[in-house]
Amino acid sequence: MSSPNISTAATPAPAAAPTSASWTPQASLAHRVSVIPANPFAASDARVAAAVAQGRDIINLAKGNPDGAPPQFMQDALARAAHDPANFKYPQFDGKPEFLDAAAHWYQAEHGVTIDPRTQLLAVAGASVGISATITTLIDPGDLVVLVGPYYPQYEGSTAVVGGRIHVIPALEENGFLPDLDSVPASVWDEAKLLILNYPNNPTGAVATPELFATAVRLAHEHHFVVVNDFAYAGIGFDAQPPISLFETPSALEVGVELCSLSKMYMVAGWRGGFVAGNAGLLRAIKAVHQQTSILMSSVVQVAGAAGLNSDQSTVRALAATYRGRYEALNAGLAKAGLELEPVHGGLFAWLKVPHDWDDADFAVWLLDKAGVAVIPGSDFGATGAGFVRFSLLEPSETLEEAARRIAAARGTAW
């Protein structure tokens, strides 16, 4: 008789080690690779490239690449910096003092917010680096990240890399694509480690109100989570009131982080520059992660970025006016096709509800095949984006008007 304290279940034989004939390097991949969602922008690029390879004339309104040039004074600053021996060496880990001082100046001049450049700022090679570093700093496997949908896909992707989970709050059309944070159960907030906001918003073009940020900050204090605002489209507003910073909200600096990009304000996407601002304790931890995981922002780009941030921002306001004019030109053209864009208050994109009974992915394929116009399906921004498509405003008005003409001509009885 076997002892009652000893299991008699058969012990599985250890798995056989792979032989040299059966082993491949792919067998050594980390599990996290298998759970990373596909990048929808890469898939869109592939669709457009295939159409172009067939000899078709495609108007690509799926891209988020600025179509102009940075201000001349920033180009000049970059050129001078390239000849300065001080910039031949590695920059400081957290950023060149002149760049951090300029970012602090920008916060004070544009938003009336005082930021300590040494303890509350970090230079990064683009806001996407800041997103990754912040999520890596805050999220352990199994931790909950709250997103507002539709959302920029990297939020989900970077959360997947570190093994986190997501909860999505819908931002509905009837609410101007702003979320009702107070409608979220307290149990979700109690479990959350991080809430990610993005205003001005990609893809909807919504802009945060003071009330939205105040609610987020209040909930963060009550339930002990961190608020991040992805402020990549800072300065790109279409209304009389410029887009506001999270840190204009009282006590937001106690619980918050904000990510800023040079790419959109100054049309320097290829230079890769931006900064992270926020609570000094959080920034200390984010800096530690950044030092071990990311390349430093180029010295010469920091010099040019400082020139932009120290300027009067008139070039940014002119750029915002240009994008608003493009939105209006596209909307007027689409009206002839029986389509109407959603109201947009800032950013670089227009948001369109697809015709009745259409699936958004199918509609995007139809636009590419029948009209030669590439857009991004709304469902690529999460399930809450289903039923919409995103148009880029990063083409001249004449090109946007031509895209609308093609869509109107192709419509027929499609809707």
C-alpha cells in the first residue's frame, strides 16, 4: 500500500532537448514576441506599396508623416550644431541642459506651468520612446493599463511587451469622442496602475477639456494610479483656445506624466526628438529605465529643438491654421460624395463614419481599389474605432480635394 502522503501519479518524463537537426533560433524567442499585436501602419504601408507596384496612382492619406519643412531658424541651428565639436561627443543621459531649459521655458510660456528642468524633464528620441519607457517603468506582468478608445496602437503594443493587461473606456461620438471617466466602475480604477490619455487625439481629433483632465487627476489621487497624457500634437489646435497641457490642472504634477514631440509642432519627424515631463519621483525611475533601454536624443537635434521651443511658436500656430484649412477643404469635397467628417479640434487627422452597412476595413479596401485613396480603418485603433476611417491631413489642400473628387466619382451606388 502506498503512503497517503506520497503522490502515486506518474511523473512526466522531461522533454527531450532539441537536437541540432530540429532546433532553430526561433525556438529561443521570448514568449512576449508571440503576444505583440501587429503594427497596423506597417500593414497599411504594405497595401499601398502593392498597389503602387501594380502601376496605380495612389493618394496616400494613411500616413502620419509631416509633408513640409521645419522652420528655417531650426534648420540653421541644426547646421551650426553639426560643426560644433561639443556635439561630436555623447550627450548627457537626461538631455543637454539647453534643451531641458528650453522645454521648461516652453511649458511656462505656453501653458503657465513651472517645470524643474533637472528633476522633471527627460529628453527622448521621439515621443514613442517616452511611451515605451513610461509603460516599462510602471507596468509589471498582469498589471492593468486603462486606455481610451479609439487609441494609438503603441499603447496596446508596449503594454503587451511587458505583460500588462488593458481595459478600454469608449470615447463615443455623442460625447465628442471624450470619455466619461466617472462612469467607469471604482473596481477598475482600484486595479489600474496607469491611465493613458492622448489629447489632441489621434485618430479622432478631440481635444481635452479642463473638466476631463480634472476628473482624471481626481480619480488618480483617489485610486492611486498614474495619469499619462500623450501630448504629441501640442500646439496643433483648430479652435481659439489652444490645446491644454495636463499640468495646467492643479496637482496633476503629483500623479502625472506628459509626453511631448518635436515632430508635429516643427515638422521634424525624421530628426526624432521629444521630451517626457512629470512628477520628479516618476521621472527618476523613467530615467533609470531609459538609460538601460534607449538611445539618447541626438545632440544636434537637441540644439535645434531648443531653438524651436524657445521661439514665439508663431510657426506652430501657422501650421495649425494650415491643417484646419486642409480639414475644411477635405470636408467640403467629401460632401459631394455624400460623406461628412466628424468635427475635429486639433491634430493631424480627420475622422469619418463609414457609410451605412459598411465595415470599416472593407470600406478602406474599397477606397484604395476603386478611388485610389489610402486611409486607415478605425478598427486598427482598437475595437471602439470600428465603423470609422482615418484620413491624414498631411497633404496639400489640392491633393485632399483631388482625393475627395476621386471618391465622389467612384461612389456610384456604393452607398
